[in-house]
Amino acid sequence: MTRVRFAPSPTGFLHIGSLRTALYNYLFARHTGGVCILRVEDTDRTRLVEGAIEEQTASLEWAGITFDEGPHVGGNYGPYVQSERFHIYREYAGKLLDSEKAYYAFDTAEELDAMRQRQQNAGIAPRYDRSTMRNQFTLGPAETKRLLESGAHHVVRLFVPLHHEVRFHDLVRGDMVINSREVDDQILLKSDGFPTYHLANVVDDHLMAITHVIRAEEWLPSTPKHVLLYQAFGWDMPAFAHVPLMLDSQRKKLSKRFGAVMVQEFRDQGYFPEALINYVALCGWNPGTEQEVFSMEDLIRQFSLDRVSKSGAIFDYQKLQWMNGQYLTGKDPRALADAIKPALDARGYLHTDISFVTNVTELLRSRIHFLNELADFGDYFFTDALREFDAETAATLTTDAALVTACRYLTENLTPDTLASADAFKTLIGNAADQAGTKAGKLMKPLRLIITRHPVGAEMYDTCALLGSDRIVRRLSDFLLLAKTS
């Protein structure tokens, strides 16, 4: 059975790139009928952020990603929090020491700095030199034993064989070969006895029977270390798949410079979880068709690792907005109205009857990207306290004699009957234009400004029919008063 894991570190809130990693693991597990595990990797105790894992879990749940095993749901392979598994890592580090696949090192920070400086001066890439530094090989068994018994600070390092080809197959990038001389003798247990990421990661993946490791490209340089650890333990390796980084418009790693990067930020901005998941899935994965809008069920059915790209995926905020608009248009207007009504009420808007809000939502949803934009984009529906004209617009409108004449005609002739159909409304506007000695088309833009204070919106007939004749006449009358006193 396929077993995958998403293993975040609680060092911050959930990044959009991490959401995609979680999503690809989830989709792969569901597509193959496997199991998706949540594992908390909190071995770096210096960088922990309070509340981070709770936020990450909440963001994943909001996005529709669920787990079959993990800290909150249990399972047969727990504990699922690495800080609760330290005794396991020490046990397995001991196994490597016993088999001489790992060793003790007693170097101080100053000695390590001096080593790196010597290597840099000689033009050598910095890596631990076990032939000259203070470790069990250079010190000998007796001195090593004495230092351990005296409680001297030490670490446990992986013994990396020289002149060894490290080979593994990546399901995204193909066959990989790295010379072991490029791999450092990685620290496995730190001087405080805590494991490093590399030891804990490999031990947990093995003990939790992980079959596929799907993670970000930034972990690719660590994979040779993990391969060597699997070989040192004598374990079979899982399959690896390193997915491409998310990039900004300048093809640099996605950062806050260009917009939101945390899932919570997208949520606060009004993105639907379905839209965010849909877009994120397509950042690095190509279904091989022209289809762009996918439900979670669609993604599960079609997802495969062989269609994940090697190259970085550009994160296009405008395309994401478009995607959100597609989901907004497709949602039930009543459900949208229920969701936005509290925000309208909080603004003190008077016209927020749920049936009216539903009708407004249905009319305007194709013209906005976010539901929360409705309160501003359609404010003229919900309140009669319209924003004032700026001085230039007021002067332009109030000095237009034909417009004033047309508005006077409309206040006298606009009735529910003239709003009963689009044809009746068209006839009314035509008659107003004739009275004013102008063309109907020239009236529509200024009338929209007078009635809504917005330069764009839904069709004028639809807008006026929903507002009703009484509210429109009051607004036209207010404009005529402004024109008279200007």
C-alpha cells in the first residue's frame, strides 16, 4: 500500500509552497488508494513558533486536506511528533555507532571554524575532515572512552565512505548520481543529544513504512545523505519525488515582495479554498489537457507524478484571482449571500434582507473576484447614503443641460411598470433622450454615476430593476437638487 507523509516544521505559519507539497502527497495517496500521514518535525527547538502547528493544521483543514494518521487522529505508527520520539533516534544512532557507520566527534565550535577557514584558503569546499579533526578515529578508543565517560561535549556523525557513487532515482527528475566526496559527514546527534533533521527524517520514514517521499526541490541536496543513511542501516529506500519550487514573476523563490505567501493571508483576502487548491495543483503539474478548473475529485482522479514538471512554477497572482472568480460565479447565490450578510450588517447597511442580498450577489458575482468585494462594489444596493461626487465629476454632470432635462423626465415618468421589462426600460430611456435632445447611449454612463456612483457595473436595466423605482427617483431628485444649487 502507498504510504506518504507531509512533515511540516512548526517554525512558522503554512507557506503556499508547503500547501502544494501537502496537496501533492494527499492527491497521490488518494489516487493510489493509499494512506496520507501528518508528521510534525520539531527537532529544531530553537526555531519553534508558538501556535504554528495549530495554524498549519487549521489551514490544511480549511483547504480540504485531511490525514489518515497523525497527531490529531492517531494511528499505528505513532507518536507522530518528533519531539516525542527522541529515544527512538538515540537508539538508532547507537545502532550506527555499533556497526561503525557513525562515529563520535569532540570538536569545539572554534576548531570547526578554523578547519573551514583553512579549507576556504586552500580553495576546498568546506566539509568535515575526519582524518585531522578530534574524533574517535584520530583520538583512539581509550581517549574516546575517557572523553565520553567524563561527559565531554560531542556529536555523532555519519561515516561517509570516500569515492563512492550515491545513486537514486527521482520520479520527477530521473536517475541521479552524486560522488560521496561532495557529501559531508553529517551530524546525526547534536551535542545536546537532539537528533538532526536527517537522522529523524530517515528513521521515521522507515519506521512509518513510507513508500514515497514527495517533497520540495530544496531538499534534493539532502537526498544523498538520506540515501547513505538508508544504506548504513541496511534498509530499502522509499521512492523520491522532488517537486519544483514556486517562483515569482522574476523567477526567484516566492517571497513576500510580490504578495501573499502564507495560506492564512490568502484566506483572509477572501480566496475560496477550492480555488486556491485548484490553482496550486496546477503550479508544477500539467494534466495534459486544456482543462483549468478542477474539483478536488477531479484532481484525485487525474493526478500523477509523471506529469509534475522539473522546472520552477511561476506563481501568477492575477491568474489566481481569475480562478477565484470562476469559483465565485459557480457557487450558489444564497450560500454566498449568507456568507456576506454579516459583513454588510457590520457596516450598518439597511437593505440587507437575505433575499435581496441573494439577488444582488447573483447579479454582481461575475464582475468581482472575491465575495468580500461585494460590500464596496455593490454598496449602492445596500445603502442610500451614497458617496459624494468629486468636484470635477459634480461640475461635469450638473452643467450638462441635456442630462438634467433627462433626469427631470425620469423622475416624473419612472414607475414600477417601466421597470417591468428590459424593453419598457429601453423605451423610457429613449423617451428621456428625445426630451433632452440627445441620444440614449449618451445618457447611460452619467445615469449610472448618478444612480450608483460607480462607472461600471451590471447592465443598467438589471441594476435599476433590482433597486426599484422609488430608490432611483430619490437619487435622481437629489441630483437635480444638486444641479439647481450648483
